[in-house]
Amino acid sequence: MLLFFSPRFLDHLTPAGHPESPERADILRAAALRAATLGIDLREPGPVSDRDILGVHDAEYLAQLSATRGRAVALDADTFTSPDSFDVARLAAGAACDAARHAILHEAPALALVRPPGHHAERDRAMGFCLLSNVAIAAAAARAAGVARVAVLDIDVHHGNGTQWAFYGAPEVLVVNTHQFPFYPGTGAATETGHGAGEGFTLNVPLEAGASDADHAYVWNQVIDPALERFAPSLLLVSAGFDGHAADPLGAQRMSTDGYRAWLTAIRARAARSCRDRLAVVTEGGYDLQALRACLDATVDVLHGSAASDTTWRDASGDDRRGRTAAALLQDHPRLRRPQS
């Protein structure tokens, strides 16, 4: 396992009281330092190239972001830059790309502890605290480097609209989102399944507020893991948001730290079985600092250990409640096509 982090992630400043605060970078740094005590190699990421940014974003948007250097700018009602934010965002996207490259070249997992997050940033605009679409950029760069099939699994409590739209017509990239619905940003209905050649390669798993570990385990075992197995990715990227935690102030789900540990264990097992451990995990949301730290430590432990052989997520709570939205999804969602050989 390799871990990417930069102390420069503290240099992206947001207004006082903003949930995506520099204190989150302190938590990322603490998790990275703990990882170092376990013998995990820490690497400073390099900034993403313009070429890789332009694989996802418009040139005009790149110019707009570049023009914020040295300035504090409100890009929308909740997305801001400070003088160093654009350069920090380039490092965050660069860390995602570096993690993906490590996973591909070394067939071993990588973790990128980054901010600002990325999955809401669209081709031509920032939104939802996000400036560059970190994981989408990493997925597009991997495809450009010759990776045949990339799967992106977004487990943030908010739907990853930016990642979805980046690949909505692309059958080579399977984008899976599980998220609270209806909720910000308003996208992510089960009926959003892709278009054209990409029809069936977008899989949204909307869950109601209050969804528990058991609900997430159910949709993993019944919907998400089978879809990943059928798609047979060459690389698995994870947008790891921990704001579905019961303690998080922004979400309204009831995930526990043990639930996230079980989720990452199942994801790691799927990557080992489907793509020889080519797995890169990149942080997104998570705004209760104590819960974020606990979930990051659990993630490090899972990725640093040996991969489990069984992808099944067994919910330790014994709660077998099934979210109504999750159960309906099994009946209503079209089956994913097998990838073309």
C-alpha cells in the first residue's frame, strides 16, 4: 500500500464556519502520520497536468480557475477559493492520479488523503465544495493510458454528479453511486442509467435518510458487488466520503465506523478478485472530525492488511431491515450489459 498526502492541503482556506475547513486537513495529516507508524510509505503527490484536467473539464473552466490564483473568490453559494486554492486543487487531483497509477503499475492498493473534494465539480463549473473532479480526472487519465475498463464507486452521502456526467456516455467506465436521496445535489435517481453507448453503465443506488449499515450491506451484496463482478474492471477507483456516518452534521444516514470498515473490506476483496488489487481510494466528504478520523484509520487498516477472499458484507448488527428504495431498485433497474471483449 502507498499513501499520498501533502501538508499543502491545509492551504485551501474557506470562510469561518464552513464545513470543508482546513481542520479536515489536520485530520488527514494525523491519519497519514499514524499510517507511517505502521510502516506505510507516504508520498507527496505531484500536481495534475493541464492535459489530464482537460480530459474532464473545459478549457474555459480551467482558465477561470487559474484566474483565481492569489484571490479569494466565491464560485457559488458554498464553494470558495483562497489565494492558494487552485494549486492545492491541482495537488488533490494529482494525488488521485498518482494513486491510480500506483495501483495499475504495482497491483497494490493506494490511498489519497486529499482536499478539496472533487466529485461535484462538473465539466464547466465548481460546486459543492469541489473545484476539480479528482476521481473523474484519475479515471480519464487511466483510460488515456490504456486501461480497458475503469469502475468508479462513490460511497459519499451526496451523489457524485460530476463523476457521473463525465462518463455518462462511456461504456468503458462504470460509475456506481450510493447516496442519500432526495438530497443535494438533486441528481442520482435510479432512472439515471447513462445514454447512447453508455446506457446501463451508470448505476445509481439511492437510499432514504436514516439508511443503516444493514441497508448499505444489503445493496452492496444484492446490487453493487454483482454489478462490479459483471463489469470486470481493470481498475477500481473509490470516492470515499464518510459523511454517511451517524455523527456527520451534513448527512442524515446512520452508518457506523464498523460499517465503513466492513464496506472497505468488501471493496478491497472485490478489487483483489476482479482486478488483481488495482484499487485506489480517494477521500471526498466527511465533516464530523472525530468520525472522519476513525473512518480514515479503518480505511488505512483495511488497505494495509491482506485482502479478504469473500466480498460478502456481513452486517454485524444483525439488523436485516431493507431500505424501501433499495428493495425497489432490485426490481426496477435494468441489468448491466457485459462489457464488450
